Amino acid sequence: MGIKNYLVNRIAELGSIHMTLLDPDKVSANEFRELALMVQEYGSDALMVGGSLGISEGQLDEYLSAVKDLLKIPVILFPGSVANLSKYADAVFFLSVLNSADPYFIVGAQIQASVLLVKKFRNLEPISLAYIIVGDGGAVGYVSHARPIPYDRDDIALAYAYAAQLMGFDMIYLEAGSGARESVRPRMVSRIKQLVSKPLIVGGGIKDPERAAELALAGADAVVTGTIIEEKPELIKDIIRAVHEGGSSRRSLKRNQEP
């Protein structure tokens, strides 16, 4: 089973899944290993690895080779540049920053990466991802020259997400930015899921189990947390549980509404 199919099947099974994002630039190799094993034990459904700044292919290889044989959950690269690829991962989110003002981040980097995937990284499964920056945007918004969608402009976010579906992306990611003061709002997620059927991932600024559950209940097929595991690792178990419970509740509500 491919990684994309694994994610889709887990979403169908659980309603919403949790993915952990670890940035090798912010933790040591030992910390990375410990955190990866911890979130797997706590029930996170996949490990995303990447960051906006400062990660080399060599560093990725060092970190991932040390945990690859210890993890049963898939390792998915979340690249901040074309240098963020490693043969020790299972898949890569082949992302396009749809609301960047710079064509390089929409299609230029992707052209370069496609050549690398063919020549050096054929083992990586590419999963096309429409990446939409919301609110503060964080470092990724600044680096990618994005024009972030305001938190309260559900209509603009919906237009981008539906365009991404029509363009054939495998998945859609709403990103408020690492450590953002506020996450994407549940109302925006709910509005998008009324029209968009592609798996919807939401990340950035999710600081507690309550907001994680709200996003899952609103329609987030996957909830991503990263900064919180570095700052308050004691919360991650409850956040993972909250995502799964929120997804289960949403799935039950949907079944009850069916004729």
C-alpha cells in the first residue's frame, strides 16, 4: 500500500488523523529520535519532517537513518527547499504554495525537485499538495513570499481550495504558520469541506487539545502539530487523542444525517 492510500484509508477509518511535524533544525539527533518514537507510541498516524530554514540533505539523512527501522508509521518529507530530500523517508509532500507572489514557489522549485526525484530519489512517493498560507503565515509565509489569507476570509480560502481540487492536487493544506498566534479557524475548515472532497490538512498555531478537537470536528481530515511538541511535549498525547475523538464524532454525526 502506498503512503497516500495509507493516509486516505486511515482518514476513512478514524474520521481525522494526527500527523507530527518535526524540524531537524530545532532539535538534536537524539531529541529527534526520542520525539519520533514518543509520538508513534502515543498514536500519531504519520511523521512529517521538514522546516522553512536551515536543513541540508546530509542532516536529513543523519536524522532519518537513525529512526527509519524503528518506526512503523510513515515518514513524509515536508520540504522547505529542494535540498530537503532524503532516501530514508517514505514519501514527500510535493507542495505548491498557491498563494505565493513568487512563481518559483508555485512551480519553479517543483520543476527542480521533479528532476531530483527521478535521478536520486525514486524510492520517495510524491504526494501532490496544494499549500495555502493563512493568517500570520509564520516563517514559511515570509520565506515563500506568500500573501496570507486573512483568518476571517473563508470565501477566499474556499476559492483557493476548490481551485486546488479542480487542478488535481492529491491533498490540500491550510497553514497558519509554525508557532502562529492563532490556528486556522474551525469555521473556515467547515466552509471548505462543504464543497471540497479532497483530504484537507490543517496545521499551525494549534496549542491545545480543545482546538485540535474543534478542527477535527469541523472537517479537518488531518491535524498537524509541530511547535507544541518542542515546547510542551506533555500535551501531545492529549492532542492526538482529541484529534481522533473529534474525527470519530464528526463521522458519527455524518452517518446520523444520512437518509
